[in-house]
Amino acid sequence: MTMSYKMDLGKMKITSEMLEKYASEVIKEIEPFFKPKAIAVIGASRDVNSPGWVTFKILLENSQKGVLKAKVYGVNIKGGELFGQKLYKSISEIPDQIDHAVILVPAKYVPSVLDECGKKGVKVASIISAGFSEIGNVELERKVLETARKNGIRVIGPNGLGVFDAWNGVDTMFLPTTKMADGKELLACPRPKKGYIMFLSQSGALGVSVLDYMYGEGIGLSKFISYGNKIDVDEIDMFFWALKDDTVRAVMIYMEGIKSLGRALVNVAREFSKHKPIVILKGGKTKAGARAVASHTASLAGDVKVYEAAVNKMGAIWAEDLIEFLDATKALAFQPPAAGNNVAIVTDGGGAGILATDKAERVGINLPPPSEKLLSKLKQAQKDGIIPSVATFANPYDISGSAGDDSYAVALESVLEEENIDAALVIALHHPPLLTPKFVDKIASVASKFKKPVVAVDIGGTGMAKWVRERFDDLGVPSFPTPERGIVALNALIRYGMFLKREGVLDEYLDKWRPIA
Amino acid sequence: MTMSYKMDLGKMKITSEMLEKYASEVIKEIEPFFKPKAIAVIGASRDVNSPGWVTFKILLENSQKGVLKAKVYGVNIKGGELFGQKLYKSISEIPDQIDHAVILVPAKYVPSVLDECGKKGVKVASIISAGFSEIGNVELERKVLETARKNGIRVIGPNGLGVFDAWNGVDTMFLPTTKMADGKELLACPRPKKGYIMFLSQSGALGVSVLDYMYGEGIGLSKFISYGNKIDVDEIDMFFWALKDDTVRAVMIYMEGIKSLGRALVNVAREFSKHKPIVILKGGKTKAGARAVASHTASLAGDVKVYEAAVNKMGAIWAEDLIEFLDATKALAFQPPAAGNNVAIVTDGGGAGILATDKAERVGINLPPPSEKLLSKLKQAQKDGIIPSVATFANPYDISGSAGDDSYAVALESVLEEENIDAALVIALHHPPLLTPKFVDKIASVASKFKKPVVAVDIGGTGMAKWVRERFDDLGVPSFPTPERGIVALNALIRYGMFLKREGVLDEYLDKWRPIA
């Protein structure tokens, strides 16, 4: 059914059954991208740090370490040897079956290489080579697609970075992992740790920057797809894949051009969103931005209102900037959606609570005052000496700098037990002297008792602040370094919950939802 | 002239001469807060990790290390010894002149301690003790102020953290520097490195969190003042001080209550702003936020529009959230203000350039297209092989992932030479293979030739990205980890330039302006 089916998907409403059916077919076709049996790097090169050198090296090492459960072969038209491995002059010489070809040869050779791949029985190709429609070579690109179709080969690319899969070790990113500065070898293009986010990017350079940012923030990744000119495999295929991939709990997409947002995509995404959340960052949201898009990828950025409407229809979360893009996705990967926009803020710092409150009102979050029942519970906890006497209960619930570990546990549990509270933001500044590191586990343990989202904030950039946030993340409570970022992240869970409610599937979704940790 | 003069300041327009005159008087009075000859810690305690223990320890260590050029004495009513030092039963017993008292005794003893300080000739007191108006003890607080005035003692506090001065080693913050987690000693309340920002905070807890955040982002600090209930020394005094303090290049203020924003403050700030920039973050900008302020400090948050108008009149930059608060201040401390809102974006990543463009339009920054002259210069650089042939020149100037170190230097110099360009954002993603670490120095060197602000962005959270940003900062080019944050920071320099222009002092300001590095 390769490829042409997408035309049809634009014409009909996608039902849950259709999603399942298409998914099972597409998964079979594209599986070798992520779970290959044997990979051939066509264009493996002895030129140190060149794309063909880096790619072959990384894949070979991943295979030797056992991260990648596939054999890796190098192909170079001149033959020879690299990293102790024979380089074959052609893929046809390899004495093994190959299902995934990574192609790095100059653009003009790609069609003939694809023909050879076809004869060899290759199922999928990551075409890294550039020099196609992005510089006007439209005809050559058309020929690549035609050749791939003729040979039944699914293609990611050309002119992208291909695939990085943190779980399976597939890594076609040709950028060296390290660079030298001040005589030291520094991480320059880090690969994020295993995680639950699938990241699709129209821009390879931005994609890599985001991976670097994710690594720094300790956010894990399932897989990254940089499809460049995107002549074949696109968001739709990846939604079908993600539906059945347990390592994908949320999808984030960076897109620029309008052609990315066809009817088929909207139809499929809308059904997919009932199962897993999508976050979209659109480059070219403004007039000036749209001009920049035209100059960058020679594609039309389109009217931002059309985009927003489409994204809304898809049930996807629209991110305003890079930080929201990542924070929203992290929150959605970690926590269940909220059933409404009534939030309780629990904090040990009054000022931080106020900043969160300001941001909450700006984004439309409601902070209901405490019920009589809640107030009496909290006051009892004060009498029992669990919550400090100076605490104030007006939402924000400010348990003060005299708070101890149990103050948090009791306050959070009390607010989450309220029927009119849908979610909680816990501002857990680590500085107060009575707090021990155990308070993180206590908060996470309370959060796990409810299918209501909890998001944590600790402000700071050093040892203890990093430790606290990492521990929260490890326990499945997404954490952020400023109150406003915490609110924006929580709001993504509220917006997603609203979509699921509108579609009548929230209860079903929450029934199936399981914690990450 | 202690204190009462502030009433008068609200009634008149402050001239440059008056600013100078008041400054010289106030500086004399409050100098011992920052350059004491001898400090007495009244309430030094043998109770490990208690405020009196931590404060005495830190001050003593700073003195012993020579960071603090003052002798440090401990006072405890019971006498005894701590850290090998005698504890005096009363300040009157200390065989030395004392000019700065740090007071940590229970609230009710503070008036009598102040009387003793007066007899001893103490000039200033940091009153850390809590238990005054914040819990309803208004009368006691009034008595503290009265006693201080009677004795000619200027007061910071009570109920705050006091003073932290990175240059002179005065540090009255009673929070322990480290905490234990997983058996390791982690930085929990780090002290930022020496820098050029003065931070005034109405909230001690938020203040400490921000210091932690600054430390993590590598932002330096001149001094931090946490004045708590602020019965005496306030923003006005600190403006007078900052005017003549070369370690202060920008002032950031976190405030909640409306009483902070009296006429005297507006008048003084407006004249001060002609010399050094101020950034203000207001807690309680929304209705919900204002309610939270009332609950936190029992003060009125006031109408946000009144605030915004006052801040505007002051020539201060209004920050929307914590990140903008810090980013704007950092930019203002590092770079000269912009003479207009025409900006050029130079980038090696198309996607990142587009995100910056979107944000630029949102905040009202103009990205003019290249002039014929500029275009021909850039095209010549392409012919000469300095700028890659795939580069596009439409502002953003996308010099592409094939850019080398010199591509940046030539592109940046070319745009800054344009008369209709007031500032530049350089998106310097470090990932492209041809870039060496030298590109940072080349960019900074070009930037230093112009009195036009340049702000840098590198996305990423690991070795090389951190190295690049730190190097930019060291060379006086403020750097940020996302394109949107770079634009917001640059916009602060534009807004400040607009104020200076409106007041007719921009040229004079730029004449005097000197680079940080």
C-alpha cells in the first residue's frame, strides 16, 4: 500500500479501527528504520570527521556495544578498510541480507544506489545526502522517489539527519559527538538518554540543538526523526508507528512549511491524539517569520490562523516558543491530562507562589479558594504540628520556609483529595533548613495516588536544585526551574484534557493511563 | 539627614545635581554595610546550622580568607567560644570599634541591643531577626525604628536576609551553603560569583532562589539586599549607593507591595535611570496574583496599570517573568543600549533564525531587509569564499551550517556597519563541523568595535554549548540558550535606549559607556 494511501486519508474521517489497520501495515513497512537486522552505510568514508566516517563509526560502535542489535556493513566504491572492517565496493557484495541502507553518497548517485538496494532486498533507506529540491534539483528528487517506489523501499530524507533511536541504537546523525576547546574534548552533539518522547523536526540543525538542550535538562528521548525534504516517510507514518511503540508517550513536532499540514495529517493526528498527545512548534508564526521560512526552506509558511485552527482540530498543543515546546512535551509524557482547569498551588516560598499565580491567570488557569472541608483539614495539620503555624491557606497554599517534608505530603494530599481540584503545582524550593532530600519522594508518592497531574518547580541551577529536579523526574513528576515554566507545562496537561473531554474519551484515556516510573 | 529627607524627595523633580548631593551624603551613612571595618554578629550561636551559627561562620571565614576586609566578632549573652573565637557577652565588651552590627537575637531584645550598639558607636545594623510587623507586632517594629534613629544607626531589615556582597565578602545570609543528598554534600544556597548586578528583593526566599539560578547560569552579582520589612534602608538609598559603585552596572528589583512605589522612589529612579538601568519584576500583576500578595506580605499589590505607568516613568524595564527579569538585567549589565529597534539576526541555523524572527515581531522589533550596499558586501564575501555559497541574506542572515569562524566575523561586521541597524542578535549554534571554538572570540571582537548592542544565542545544555556561552559572557557579549530568550534580552536594550533618547541623554550615555571585559 506504500505511500499512495495518504491521498485517501485526506478524504475521510479516520476511525479508531482504521487507525489500527493502517498502523499495522505501516509498521511492517518501516520497522527496519528502528529495528533493523543489518545496516549498510553506503558512502562510509576514511575521511576523518566527514559524514560517512562519523555515521559508520557510531553505528559500528553501537553494534559492537550491543545497543544496536544489527550487523553494520560499510560500502565505499573504492573498497578498502575502516575501523578494522572491510569496506565493500557495492552493497551487492555484502554476504548478508540488508534491510536498512544509510545513504551518504553525492546526490546524483542516489537513484542508482537505490536500484542496487532494491536488488539486494533493502526495505528502508535513510538518505542523508543533500543537493536535491532544497537547491532546485527538483527533477533529481522526483527520480529518487520514483526509484524508491519502484523498488518498494521506504525513504526518510533526503537532506536530513535521518534517525536517532535512543532505545535501539540506530543513529544516522553525522555530527561528531565531541569538539575540542581549550585542549579539552567537550560534548558538542550529545545523544539524549532513553526516554518517552518522539521528536519530528523539519529542520535538522534545530533538531540537533534541541537534542543538546534536552540532554542538558535531563529529558529523555525515544526517537528523533529528521526527514529533511520529506519525500516519503512523514508525520503520518510516524503517528502510525508511535501508536504501537511503548517507548513513545508524547510526540513533539517542529514544522515550518504549510505543505506539512495537509488534510490527511489533520485527520490522522486527530484520531492519534485520542491515544497519545502531540505538541507542535511552528516556525514562521508571524509575517516576518513567514518571510524567513520562505528564505530558509523555500516553502510557504501559510497563515498562522489556519495553522492554529488545524492544530486545534488535531487536538495538538500549540507551543509559542522553544521552551514551551519542550516543557509541554515533558509534562505530557510524564503525567495524566487534567479533567479541568482548577489548580491548587502548594509552595514553601510566597514570592514564587505569587509569580506562579500571575502566570496562571495569564494563561486562563483557575485557582479556586479552599473549601471549608479543606481548610479544617489543613488547620488540623497545623494543630498537629505537621504544617507550620505561619502557613497561609488561600491558594497558593503557602506552607512557608518553616515547612518540613511531611508538611508537603499532607498539604498536597489534602488539596488533591478535593473534588474541585483538577491538578496541582508544587513549588518545592529546597532552601528551607528543615527540608531533607526525602521531601521529593514524599511528594511523588502522594502524586502517584491520584490520576490528577502534578508538576513540580524548584528554582536554582546548582547541586541541590539539580538533584531535586532530577529526582522528581525519575519519579515521574516533571519538574521545572521557574514557577512560570511550571504553570505553562501544567497548562499543556489542562489543554490536552480539554481535547479528550470534547472528544468524549477522557475517562477511557485515564483508565488506561499508567505512571512512567 | 537620616531618613526624613525621603519625604521631601517625593515633592520635587530630582535634578542631576541633587542626585549627586544626596548620593554623597547617603553613601557616607550606609558605607559600613558594604565596606565595614569591624562586624559584630549579635546572636552568634553554638547551635549547629542555626542562623546565628551559619552567619558567624561565613563572616569569620570570609574575614580569615581576606575576602572580607573587616574583623568579625561574635556576641552571645552566655559568652563562651565558637570556631576558636571568644564570644562576648555584650557588644560593649568588644575591645575594638564596631561599625556594622548583624543582629539575630529574638525580636523583643532588638531595641535594647540597638541602644547598646548606639553606645558602642555602631553606624549600621543588618537586623535579621523576625517577629515584627509581618506577624502583627507593629508597635515593636516602630520602637526598633525609633531606637535606631535615636542612635543614628541605619538599618537593613528586619525580617530579611540582609546583605550579600560578592566583592567585599559581607554575607549575612543565614542559609547553609550546602545540604546532604545521597550521602553527598551538594551546593544548596550558592553565592554567585563577582559581577555587575545589584539585586534588591522584597522576598528573601525568592531572592535566594534567584541567586541559586544566577549561579547556575554563571551570572555574576555585585550585591544582594534582602530588606524584609524595610523600615529604613530601601530602594532609594540603594540607588544613591549604586550611582557611585563601579561594581553596579544594572539594578534588578523584585517587589510586591504598592508602598514600595511611592513618589520619592519614582522621582529618584527616573534620574538614576539616566545613569544606570533598572529592571523590575512585580509580584501580583494579576487579580489572582494581587490576592496572593495580600496573603503573603499583608500589603496591597495595587493596580498593575498604575505600576506599569510608574515603572515606565522611572525609565525602568518591566519584566513579565523570572526569566525575563534575569535575562534583561544581564543584557543591560553587559551591553550598551540600542539607539533604535532595527535589528539584524545572523545565524548558522535557519530554524533558530525563524524562531527568533517570530519572537522579534511579537515584541515589536523591526528586521529591516538588507540595503544594496550590504548585499553587495555579503555577496563579495561569498565570492571570496568567506561566507558559504548556500548562505541567504534576507534578515535573518543565514550563513548556514557550512559557516566557518570568519563567516561570522564578516557577516556581523557588515550588518553592524549599516546605519539603519541598531543592534544584532548572533545565533551561534556550535554544532556545524567547520566552526572552531575561536568563532566566539571573533564575534566578540567585532562586537567590541561598535557601540551597538550584540546578544548571542547558542542552544544546548552540554559541554560545548556551556563553554560557548560562558566564553561569550566572559568577553562581555551576553549569551542565552534559546533564540526567544535572546530576543527578549535584546529588547530590554532597545527599551532602555528609547528611554534615554526620550530624556535626551542617549548620546551622552553612549559616550561614557565602557565594555565590561
